[in-house]
Amino acid sequence: MTTEATTLRSDPLLQEPPPPQRPFQIRQALIYLLLILCGAIVIVPFLWMISTSLKTPDQLFTGRVDFIPNPAVPRNYIDVWERLSSVAPGMSFARIIGNTLFITILAMFGEIFSASLVAYGFSRFEWRGRNLLFGLMLATVMIPGIVTRVPSFLIWRELGLLNTYDPLTWPSLFAWGPLYVFLMRQFFLSIPRELEEAAIIDGANVAQIYWHIMLPLIRPVLLAIAVLSFQANWNNFQGPILYISTPQMFPLALAMRFFDQSLSRGEAPQWHYMMAMATMMTAPVLLLYFLAQKQFIEGLNIGAVKG
Amino acid sequence: MTTDPGALNTYLPTLIRYILVAIGVGVIMIIVYRVQIALGVKREAATGRALVTPWVIGFLVFNVFTIGTSLYLSFTEYNLFRPPEWIGLGNYQELFDVSFGTLESREQRSSDVLARRHSEIIRVEIGDGGFVFGARAASFWRSMRLTLVYAFVSVPLGLAGALGVALLLNQKVKGLGFWRVLYYMPAVLPAVATALLWRWMFSQSGIINTLTQPIWRLTTNEPPRWFTDANLALPAFVIIGLWGVFGANSVILLAGLKGIPQELYEAASIDGAGNWAKFRHVTIPMLSPALFYNLVTSTIAALQIFELAAFIQTPESVGTFVNWLIYQEAFTLRNMGMASAMAWILLLIILALTALIFRSSEFWVFYQGQREKA
């Protein structure tokens, strides 16, 4: 329907407007109406979060829906940290963001680096047992985290590394994200063999081929994975809640829970402060998403369409 | 509360160990390569195996060993302070200590089978009679019920919604990039923020009760208490779940729709197929691999919900998401053995459901000219 209508209209030989013009317009209007409606459902909670974060406590429970805070108090974003420091001295904005970034960046680099090596090994070399191991790797996606959680906790306890960032950072060097290996393997498989063979004839070794030929070629997928991995580690809650117990060492996700449990208990939950924290936690990932949305969406699509 | 060792003292040791481990991984890879060469393995195979070594180590330690340990612990009683005590099937016996009963009359509130230590999980009344299902580990089965019903409701609804939006976006709309970015946004939001934001919106004087005031005013004068009402908690969770995923899933399905060759539709038109026939016989089969992928990933994700339960408290009669319940059993109550048994039941349920979906895929998933398995 749509294709016919548009081709007819763009054809200069058929200047006369085609008869199904009116239903076509109604149809288009209906489509946009539905799209806008869905868009509103998506965006309203975001707007409400930001709006709440700028309100005074007495604007919270008015029984009306006001999206524009009056007066707007950006100071909530500073005050929330003063409240936190009053309970746990040293729990400052800089410290908590630092913790979150420390965990996120180390885990992200470990993940990308190890996943690209493993994917390289799974895609460009022939060896016996390859498909079996790759199948096993994909099967691990099904294991619920809760099954491995108790034993993992016991391992780190045995190593004396509870309440450190170790459990959240360096295990990433062992390619803990099967999805990322899978995505990169798909990409590696699409690279023509001749490139490698030419380099081998020129006397390059595996490390050189990987670094100078493969990595530049898979740059788009590396970027996609970097973005996905940053988001996943920044948002991580299940890992830190298990291993980190000192409030000053909390990443943002735990700091939010800490605020919720210690300062927002009782009759009047301090939603303006909690939404300010939620906005702070969301802003970097959202910004990254807007900047790299192409990579984000493509990264996911490789898995879905080629899977 | 433990004392703060200071920023530097928390970052630096981890950073040093991170670097040492990275070097160690490199050394191990070289050793794996050298050993194979010494054994006369071809260079290509030796390199390939050396490259996947990091994952193999991680797999052995963080998957094989932990799963084995978890299975062992599920047969023990263990509270961290004393060594695990073998109790055989004790934990499972307690979990499966369930009973069914029939209700003879309406008045029979707790039937005989549930009289002693079992509490009621499901009660169905048909006319004057009915039946009732109870268990000793009532909170576990209540939470399992909540989690499973949540998955069974939210996954198909989410998939249908995603498909609907993907079809809309595929209608040659202007500003496709804009819509895509917009719809995908909820999937970027941290789960922690999502949980808090929706708890606020669903709170008693929150935005949702304010907006729906004309509706609930018709029946009661009390604003609904979403998460404490046994009938409303599940719908509220489903709404949150749908908001979080339908946009992202529709973006994935859209890519699948774009990949359907236009000729197929033209051929169908020539054969006299209407819109519905085209949808049924071209779109759905061609999109089935993407639908399948979505179905598998969203089912697994729905059964692993954690953050929502961690931030939104529900009353005992509603239960909570089973992952959170298991977490509490292990780390709040310190019943590591019981928690492991619960986790294993969840694992088996997930495996069974996934196997079912894979089995069913033979009948409805269509791979174009490929013999490759998904």
C-alpha cells in the first residue's frame, strides 16, 4: 500500500493525484499518532524523574501533576551528598563517582581486551574442539547468576578479597561476557582470509596481525561493545551489593540504596533527593547513548539478526 | 559499618593485582602455546587454543567450579561459621514438602492437609468446592509463582508490543532515527534508577494514582496501594517490565523487518495476497529468527529480575522475585545450603523452559536457506 502510493506520487508522468490519497493520509496520521503515544509513554517517566529532582519537599505530594517545578531547586543535587556525608563521613560526590568509574573502566577494558582475543581464537583458527567449546560458552548465558553467587562469594572470602574491588574488576580479564565474544566472533568471521594470508607471507606474527590488521578492522564492533560494557558495569548492582560493604567504597547504585535505606525511611520518603541521584546516575549513560546510539543499536542487532 | 580505608588504599591494591593478573594471563597463554608446539600440534591450532585460554580458565573457575560447589552446598546445611554439614536431600525435602487439598465447602478456610505447618499458596474456589495448594516453604513457592507468572504475562505481551511498534516504524515513517533513539531509551536507564523511579510513580500519592484518579474514584475512595495489594502488585511489575523492554525489542525486530526482501511481498501481491496474508505468510516466517532470539533472551531476563525486588518491597502474601528471595536466604539469613537448593530449582526451571522454546522452534522458526542452528 505505502510503496504504491509513494511511487505513484513521485512519478512525474502521473501528475493526477491517485484516488487512494485520502485513506492514505488518514493512515499516515494514525501511524504518527500511535508513534507519538508510545513515545509519550517512554518519555514521561524520564521527565518526571528530572522534574521531581528539582522540587522542594512540599511540592512532592500535592495531588496535582506539575512537570515544571516552582520554585526549581538545583541545590538538591548538592544537598543529597551533604545528607549522605552526614551519615557516612567521606561519602562525597567525587568519591562515589570515582569508585563507580574505577570499577567501570577496569572491568570495561578487561572485558573488551579478553573478549576480542577469545573471539579471535574462536573465529580465525581451525582447531579440534572449537565448536564444542564455543557451544559451551553460549550455553553459559542460561545459568542464572544466583546459582554461582554463593560459591563465588565463598571463593573471594577464601582469598581474603571481600570488600575490595577485585571481584568486580579483574575477573573481566577472563572474558566473562559470552555475548561480547559472540558479537566479535560474528564480526571476525566476516573478514576475508586473504588479508591475513598476505600478512603471514610478509612474515607477520599473530600478535602483529591481531594488533595491526584485525583490531582496526573490527573497530565498529569494539566501539559498540565498549558502549554496552560501560553501561552494564556502570549500572551494575548485583555484583557490588554482594562484595562491597563499606559505604565510602560504594558505587552509585549502592549509594542510592544506602540513601533509600538510611535517610529516606519512614513517613516522608525524600523522593526529590532520590530522583536527583537517579538522574545523576542516568545522565552519563544517557549522554553516552546519545553520542554513540548507532553503535549501541548496531551492537544489539548483530546478535539478534545473525543469531 | 566497617571503617573506610580511604580512596587510595582501596584503588591501588586492586589496580596492582589487576595488572599482575593481566600479565599472568598473558604468560599462561604463551605457555599453552609453547606446550602444544612441543607436543607437535600445528601452529594454527596451537595459536587458536592459546587465544581462548583466558575464557577457558574463567569458565572452569567461575562456571564449572561454582556450579559444582553450588550443587554440593544444596545438599548441606551451611551458615559460613561452621563447615558445611551434609544433610542429603534435606533442603529439597523441605522445599518440596507440599500438599494439595480439596475444599469441601466455602467455610473450610484451611483444609486438613494444610492444618499443621503448611501455609496456603494457591487457592481456587469453584462453586461450593475447589482446591488448595500449600507448602512448608511457602515464601519460596509464592515468590516462584510471582516470578513465573510475571514471565508468562510480560514476555508475550512485551513481544507483541515490540512487534507492533516495529511494524509501525517499518511503515516508511519520517525521522526513523529519532523514533529509534527515543524508544530505546528505557533500556539504557540503570535498573536501580528504574526501580526507584517506578516505586515513586506508583506510590500512594504518586503520579499514576493522580492521573488515574477518575477511574478509581468510581469504585473506592482510596487510592490503590499498588505494591501492597495482592491483586495489583503483579500488574504493576508487568507495566514496569514492559516499559523497560518493549522499545529495545522493537528496535531489534525492526532490523529483522528491514532485512525481509521486498520481492517476497511483491510476489505475494501477484498471488493475490492481502495485507493479513502477507503478514501471516511472509513477515512472520521471515522474522521468526529474530522473534525466537527475543523470546529466549526475554524469558531468561524475566526469570532473573533482581533490582526491582531489591528496591520495591512487597508483603509476604504477594511474595517477591525469586532471585531476591534466594539472595536474602543466602546473605541475610545465612542459609547458604538452602539458598543453593533454591537456586538449583530455579536453574532447572530455566533450563526446562529454554529447552521447550528450542524444541518448539523447529515448528515455527524459519531459517532462510541456512542449516545453521541458532
